[in-house]
Amino acid sequence: MTHRNRPSTALLACLATATLLTGCAQSSPEAGRPNTAPPPQTATGTSMPTASATRTTGGTTSVPPATPPVRPSAAVGASLAAGEAFIGHYVALLNYSYGTGDSGPLLAASDKGCIGCQAIADYVKKINAKNGTLEGDYGDRLINVKEIFRGSSGRLGGSAILKSGTYTERDSPSASPVPQGGDTGTMEFTLSPSGGNWVMYEMEIKE
């Protein structure tokens, strides 16, 4: 939904195939929404902030937490409800990485083969609020988890609605700022069990 969430051209080509999230992940041939998956279960996700913000004369400024977000108790376990809560936690980790440039906590909550997750990690190494290349209300907000269901592989598939604030992005601290954000988009995700909890197996954020 924003420039920062758009993977490379090669990744987009991979994600655009009919086998979304199956052909892109290297660690397993099964992912996403198996053909044998049951009908989607609608989740009435609650609107929840994923980045704190303060008012400034120029608008709203996202402020990352001083320490990485900790997985909430609701997101512990491998239930459907824990998977839904994990999405909110993962968005908080995304926002933390945008603010600090630290992708470690995000990758710790991701499968090693998650290409979309690694694309975000590569992005924040260069562009983040800490080094001045992101300014404004860059945090994404989880509006709701639109759907979430368990596939025959045991993974969870689904989608969530996100809304970004308005902010500026620079390719380097000395580059001219480029207006971004203010959009609503959809995160399509696949979660995989790991150590008794869910991790992000693959994701794509679409405008």
C-alpha cells in the first residue's frame, strides 16, 4: 500500500502468479490457501493502533516504542484466535522496524523463507525514521482481520485491512522528500506454526 511495502520487481512477478505464496516460498511447496481449504471464516477484528503518534505543527508523527513489541498473550499458541492476534503484533513489528531500522524482531517472527518479510527487512536497513529518511505518520494501522482460516497443510491463510498515515520518504538523508501514504490496502498472509506459535510464512500488501 506504500512504496516501502512494495517488493522488488522480481518478487512482484513471483507473487503475481496464480499460486500466490506457494511458488515464492523456498522452504515448502505448500503455503497460502490450499485448494482443499474450508470456506473462509470472517473475523471481526478490532481496530487497534500499531504505532504511537504525537501531534506536531506539520501533522502527525509516528513514534516507535523504545523497545521491540512483545508478543501479547492473546497471540501465544497455535489457535485461530492466536493467529488473528498475531497479525496485530506483526503490524506493530513492521512499524517498529520502519521507525528504528531494526528488522531483527520482525525476522524473528517470520519464517526464514518469507520473501516478503525479507524485502521489508532490506528496505528498513536503508530507509527508516531513525536516519531521517522517513518522516511523518509512517505507521500502518490494522483496521481489521478480514478473514482467517486454517488450510489442510495446517497453516493459516487470510487477509487484513491496513491503513497508512501520510509521510515523506527519502532514498537518502540528503535526498528530496517524496510524499507517500494515506492509503488503505490489504495484507494477504500465510502463517506457519513454529515452536508452538504462529510466524509469518509469507505476505503481500496490495493497494
